[in-house]
Amino acid sequence: PNYFETQRQLGGILVKAKKFNEAEPIYQSVLTRSKKLYKPTSVEYLTILEEVGDLQFAQRKYTEGLAFYNEYQKNAILAKMPPQDYLDIYQKIAEGYIRLKDVDNTVKSLTAYIN
């Protein structure tokens, strides 16, 4: 794998090891570089958004994580991806709103998920 992919792998390992302070700058670098390498609607870029959102959720930073998941959802819609290809994002968005005790947005997200 190339350097960029190795960074992503290292970030993922650090998240699993709960070494969030070490993973954060790596993922920030990966995100910055991916913005230059990929279109916002590319699968590669969407994958990075999801991974950074997962990192935020693992740290209980739900508002920050939701920003990445919502960007993913917006870009997936722009890419005209079928919703069934990213159902897990709807679930993660709903989970974030549940954690934030935001009932209205939880219902909105889950309604979008089942429709």
C-alpha cells in the first residue's frame, strides 16, 4: 500500500486501541490530503468521512461526528448513490442524535432510513 493508505491503516489501528490523541492528527492529515486527491462524491472520500466520523463518535464527540456523517450523506446523494449503499450512515446519524437527546432529528433520520 502507498503512504496515504498506510496512514489510514495506522489511524484505524490507533482508534481500535483507543489512542485517540494519536489517531486524530493522522486522520486530520488523511482528510486534508483526500480533499486534494478525490472528488467529494468519490467512494474513497466518502470512506474517509465515515472513518473520521467514527473517530469522533469513539471519543463521544457526537456533534463533530455528525458533521462528517451528514457531509457523507449529502455527497452520497449528490453522487446519486442508491440509499441502500449507505444505510449504515443513516443509522450512525440517528445514533448521534439519540446520544445528543435530539428527538426531532432522530425521528427525521430514522424516517429517512426506512423510506
